[in-house]
Amino acid sequence: MRALRFVVMLAVTAVALPSVAQAGGPTPTQAAALERLQAVSSTPVVTDFAYGAPRFVGATVPVDGASPVEGAFAYLDAFRDLYGLSSPREQLQVVREAGTGDDHDVFFGQS
């Protein structure tokens, strides 16, 4: 397991996450996930919420995975409550990948 830097940027509307509050900050479930994320992150967790949904999350966390895609899914599986996902591997599809080595980006789409 190695530490990967995850910066997750999402453009999410409240319609996409019906269970989140319309308020600007995280829900209690999201706040608990943020606490778990901070506990495992080797850097301070940086977030930006809008309409109860995370628009930006920056953290450095250890993940398992043979590829950047598998590592990204492992992260999303572990912190699904933060993003309002019940099953990230079923709800998200890889749109594209860019970069190499530790500087690798994985872009997801949701339908």
C-alpha cells in the first residue's frame, strides 16, 4: 500500500445527491467521513462544500490498488459517505485517465 494524493473535484448539484442537505456545509454523515479521512491523511484535508455536496476534497491517503483506477475506486469505496455514493464501482464510470506514475489523474462520470 502506498500513499497517493487524492484531489477530488466534483461539480455536483443537490439533485445528484438527494440525501444531502441544502445547507452549505457537510451533513453529520459527511462530517464523520471527513473525520475518518483526516485520521488517515498525511496532509491536512482541504474541502469546499456547496449546497451540501463536496465540490473539492484534497487529501493524501494510503490506498490499495494495482492501478490508479483501482486506487481511486478503493478511496471512493472507503469514503463513499462523504460523496453520497452507495456503490461507487456501479455508480461511476471511468471517463479518461491522464498522466503517469504518481502524477496520474482518473476522471469519473456518473449516470
